[in-house]
Amino acid sequence: RKRAAWEARMQRRARAEGKPDDHYTSAGLAPPTEAEVAGLQALPADELPAAWAKQYGRHCRERYVTGRCPWEFDKRGCGFLHPEDSREGRVEEHEGGSAEAEGGMWCFGCGGAPGSG
């Protein structure tokens, strides 16, 4: 329910600003390429978070940049998209129930990634 309310709010905001309805909901959805990640890694450490958020805000920066997600072992999982979860609209079944994903989400029931069990 929170997601639907957020999307509706962002659509209203986009309409009010004269932008396409999906302007805010599709921002940062496309995954970065290896070359783009390498380019961002070359930035100074204090500039990387802002640059990443501007271009790839829905993707787990640490997973792409360092190869490890800081929430990897958290039972709630990571709220960001990971490289292996980048297919849009994927639905996977596993222990915690089904997790419908916008490009892949972790299951908040079992903490596993889609396809993990």
C-alpha cells in the first residue's frame, strides 16, 4: 500500500510540474553498466553518493561498487536493486511468500533474494 500511495503522489507531482506521469517513478530504474560503475568509482569518495543517487538511486551502490551489500545478511533484506535482480516485473516464489519486484526485490519474509529458495 505504501508503494501505491507513493507512486500516486509522484504522478500527481509530475502532472503538476508538467512532466510525464512516470518521471519520478522511473528515475534511477535503469541499471548502470560496468563502464559507468568504473567511471563513478573514479570520483572522490565525498562525491560518489550524490552522483550515484542522481543516476542510479534505486540500485544498491555498495553492491555495484564493492561487490558486497551492507544488508546482505539482514533478515529484512536490502531495499535497493542488485545487479542480479535487474529484470523488471519479476515475481519469484520462496519461503517468505511471493515477492513481486520492480527489477527485483528481496523478500522481507525470509530475507532471501528472488530465486534463493
